[in-house]
Amino acid sequence: MRGAVIGLTALLAGLGAPVPASASASASTSTSTSTSASASAASAAAPTVEERRLDRAVPQEILRRSGFDAVAPEFGRALAGARSYAQAERIVVRQGARLWTRAVERAQGRGPAGGDLSRDDDRPLYWARLGMTREVRGWEPGAFALSNRQRAALLGELERSSRGQDSIRYPHGSGGKGMKRILVTGFDPFTLDRDVRISNPSGATALALDGTVVRTADGRRARIETAVFPVRWQDFAAGTVERTLRGQLPRVDLFATVSQGRVGRIDIERTNGAWRGGFADNDNIGRTETVPVSDPATQPQWTTTTLPYADIVAANTGRFPVYDNTSVTEIPAGGTEAVARPEGPTPGSTARAGGGGDYLSNEIAYRATLLRDRLGLTALPGGHVHTPVLLFGTGNTDPATGTVTDPEFVRNRLDIIAQVRAIVTVAAGSSAPGRTRG
């Protein structure tokens, strides 16, 4: 989203969850308990920059007003009872998946509200997850030794299960006959040091749409499944996007990566660039480099949307104007300076920003569409949707004195969710040449 924000600094969308290899461990014997505890203590890690924000007043208020304040303490107690690595792994996966399900059910009105915070809010999931990852990071089991590698594996399992990345399921048999399959991704809140109250409408959209069914213009039903990604460069470099999407893209009829972009508008990003612009992520780490992918020798500088952008722009999907954004920033072939190109890249150029900028929203779009092409799914409709920036109401714009929510803030988020639902419904029902699958 950096380079895509008008009037606010670098409001970009996030990416990725770590994907460490799974590990196994057996419980230590009673004679080695002391040694095990010592080894575990040595491997315990301090909270991350992202996790340390959890202790501020705003995150605590959000957790309390949604009923998610008990999630991390309950998880910590369950983890403390683990007598082996295998048992700890089961606890992590089960409770991570339970958190995702609880957040989805709250957003869709099926579970308890837990407080007076509006159901459409994505922030309880975000802050509760950080409470859980902090528990794992600082856990020192007394019954067995936990290596750094095993701790990282547990964190990876927790990230994936609590983000819906491992629970993407479409109906089989007669229940799924004739039903289209749509995959939508969202992101965590970000730029939290600017305003810790921030919500990300793409994450809220993922919670609101997960497992729902829409009816497209051609009369068919379409099932939407979703997942959420974090705003961390390293997680994307570790392959979280590819790990999540590789098995799904051959099975779906449409995919849309979604993130927060510009003020007051929605953009269908035409072109994605292979460049990281260095803006700090949620751990305050920046990366300025070519997007790291497997087989870099065949890596293109640009990838292109296959969403039916003309149909989407022409449709009446909601109150925010929708644009087919063709702009990029490139270094022209033979040149040395970056140049803005309103109509897209020129032959042989080097990417410096896609239509969606040079942050993680551009990168998830680049990675997803590159994976689409490398899998030979060139006719599969897919690409990136940038939502409007989610704004607080008039008089509630000062992070130091403002409230965590207000009626205009909620209305804006609900309108964005509804419009993204309408956009993917239009896209799934489009018969634009070359942009549908048989």
C-alpha cells in the first residue's frame, strides 16, 4: 500500500506467516527434568516488537470489549499442562483454529458478541493472536526440553491455524455440485505506531465472508473461503503465500487478494511489481530488494491481473468509486532512474512499484499471480483489490485522545465489507473473454 495512499503515510497491507518445518520431540525422563527445564529456559525468546504493543491501553480495551481478553491466559494455562512436544503441538493447533472460528462466528453473528465492540471488528482476532504467540515465545516447559526449532514450529502452527490458512474447505459431492469457488485473502492491521487503534478492512472482510455463499449474475452459487496474512516481510520470504495458495489455486474459480489502499476509493490493480520498497513492517523491519521467490532466474519483473476489471468498474458495487489502476513505477530498459508510467510498464523495464505500490499488498498480489502463472492457470481470474483507507469519524482522528471506535468508523468498515463482497460476486459471474474458466 505504500505508494498507494493519498493523504495518509504509507497505509499498506500485510503479508505472511512463518512456515518453519515441523518438529517432533519425546518427553524427557524424570531424571532429566531439571536439565530439560534449563534447556527450555535458555531457548525462550523475548516478545517481538509487534507483541510488545499488546500491553498498551488500546489493545487491552479492544480485547476486553470483545470478550477476547481471556483467550491468551486460557491458552497459556493449557500450554502449561503439556507433558510432551506432541501434546503441545495439538494444543497449539486446536486453540489456534478455535480462535479463528470464534472470530469468524463473532463477525457473522453466530457466536456471542462478548462485549459492546461491533461484530465487524477485526482487531480482537489480531490482538488475541499476539497474546497467544507471546505465550509460546516465553513458554518454558518443565517436563521436556523445547529447542528453538521446535518453538518456531509451534509458532508457525499457531500462525497458520489462527489465520484460517489451513481451514480452506469447499463443499464436495452433491452439496458442492455446480457451486463456484472463490478465495479471498486479507491482512492484519499495520502502522500501529502511528495509531494503535487501527483496524484493517481487508481483515474484517475476510472474517465476514469466510464460508459464506453468494449468487452470481449467471445464477450460480459461489462459496467464499478466506484467510488472513500478517504484515511482516520475513514471513513472505519464508513462503507463507505460496504454501497457503499452491494447493488451492488449481481448485478455485476466482481469487482476490485484498488490502487497504487509498483514501475514498477502491482500485483493481492491473500490474504487480517484483520490488520491495523498504517501508517498515509490524516488527519495524524494512526490506529494499527484489521480491525473493524460488527460481529467481525465471522471475518476471511484472505480473498482471486476470480479474475482469472492466466488468467490476462498470458495476454498481457500492458507495466508493472503483478504478482500473494501470499505473506503475519502473526503471526503463537502459535507464537508471525510476519513472512513473500511468499506462503500465514498458518492455524490458525493471519494477520499482506496481499499481499497488512497493509494500506487502503489492507483494501478495505479485506472489499470488506469479504462482497462478507458474502453475499454468493463466485463464484463472485473480488479482488484487485495494479497499479505501478505513477512517475514524470526524472529531475522533487524534490517536492520543480518540476513542477506539465510533459510529462513522463502523459504518465505513461495513460499507467496505459489503462492497468487496459485491466486487467478488461480480467477478465470479463475469463472462469477460479470457477471464473465466470452463
